[in-house]
Amino acid sequence: MASPLVLRDAVPEDAPDLADLWRHSLRSEDCDLDVVHLIDKGQGDLEMRIVVAEYGGEFAGAVLLQVATVSPLNLTPVVHIVSPTVLVDHRRRGVGRALVEAGVAFAEEHDVPQVSTASLSTSRDANRFMARLGLATRASLRIAPTSAVRARITAMRPTMARAQGRQQLTHVLAARRSMRRTSPRVG
């Protein structure tokens, strides 16, 4: 008997399902266009692939696989297993494991020695699942709107300026004391 789980490459007709599945990861204003662009790119790029999982003939989940480097500073090749996501109705049926396994197979096909993935820090189940598969925490990815970070930096600036001013005053006072000790006394 054939397995009810089938993995295949994404096709343009998968765009609405993928947009719904990855809505939390995509730009909010153009997520349907983003998915269409990703599918098109994946079909023509040997270093990127979108794998769709079907369970019993129904769309069950998907993952984006991409050959890259660990970081701009660490040029070790890695396959990023991006957003391996399974629909709630299809969890605990091996779909997630199969999507990660597709990433490992993709890495092996490209002779890439490492795989990486990310999961939401608030997703306890996803983080436990990845840990069970041997994926260890290597970094914490933090993201914020540029304007929010700028506002925080600006708010901190007066405090930093005061600290720098105190530090400069301390240096000036220390220099004056040193000059008093070393200068000959007139009198």
C-alpha cells in the first residue's frame, strides 16, 4: 500500500495554499505575489527549492530550501530549511519530519555539510521538534522595525552623552591633579 504522504516540488497552483501557510513569515501587503515570485525562482534556481507535502491528496505543509552560507562572515555552505510548516490537521503524521528530511537530502545532493532552520521562539513544540532532530540553538535572531530601533537609540543618547561627559570630566580632573604633582612650586 502506498504511503498517504507525498512530497513534490511546488507549482504555481500552490501559491494560495503557500501564502496561507506562510502568511506570518511573508510581507503582509504582497504575500500572494511574494509566493508566486518564490515559486518561479525555485523552478529556475538549482540552489533553491520549495517542497510541498500532501497527505491523503490534501495540501499538508511545505518548506523552502536554499543553499547559502552560515552568515556573511562564516562562509561555510549550509542549506537553510526555511519555514518548515505543517497544517494543524496534519500534524503528528510524519509530515514535519519528511519536510526536514527533504532539506537534508537537498544538502546531500549539493555536498553541503550543514543544515539550519529557525522557529519562532514562542513555538515550544517546533523548538522541541527541531532539538529532537539534532538541530541545536546557535544564535538568537532578533528583528525590529528600523524606526523602533532608531527611537530607542535616540532615547538612550542623552544618557550616553552624560556618561561620556562624566568620563571626560574625570580625565580632565586626573590630568590637572597629575600636572599639580609634577609642576614645580613657585613661592
